[in-house]
Amino acid sequence: MSGNSPDLFELPSVDGNWGEWSQWTNCDVSCAGGRRSRQRACTNPKPMYGGIDCSGDAHQEEKCATYPCPIIDRFGLNQVKFFQQHCVLSVIIY
């Protein structure tokens, strides 16, 4: 032995790897454009003993409910849907 004591318990490094993505959250609105997100963790395995951390994003977002909101007038939502589905041009006189 040369004066330096060897590290008898030196463990090999373990690089991190991503776990599964979580489920997408609910959209934050029901129409006119919203956002939803999901997460993942660097735990499959987590980096240890000087291993490299996961690269990439732990969080994702995307657009959701991008369709326009329905117009509700004095006839109510069902009547508006009927006009949208069955009429080429609807003129309502108040």
C-alpha cells in the first residue's frame, strides 16, 4: 500500500432515467382555448453516486378545448345548437 488508502467501498455511478409520465390534468377551461399539463420524475432510477441527472423536460403543457364557446341567447343553448346544425342562415327577430 502506498500511503493513500484505497476506497474499498467505491460504488459505480448510476445515471438517472425518467419514470412514466403522469396522466394529463383536466383542461383548465371548457372552451375557447385552455391548457393542460403532465409531469414525470427522474426516478427510474434516480441518479446516484455521481451519476448523470435526466436530460429533457419534467413538465409538459399543451393546448386543449380549442373550439369556440357556444352562444347562449334567450332561446337557450339547445335552440342555438339546433340552428347551428340545421339552418344555413338563421334570422331571429326580437
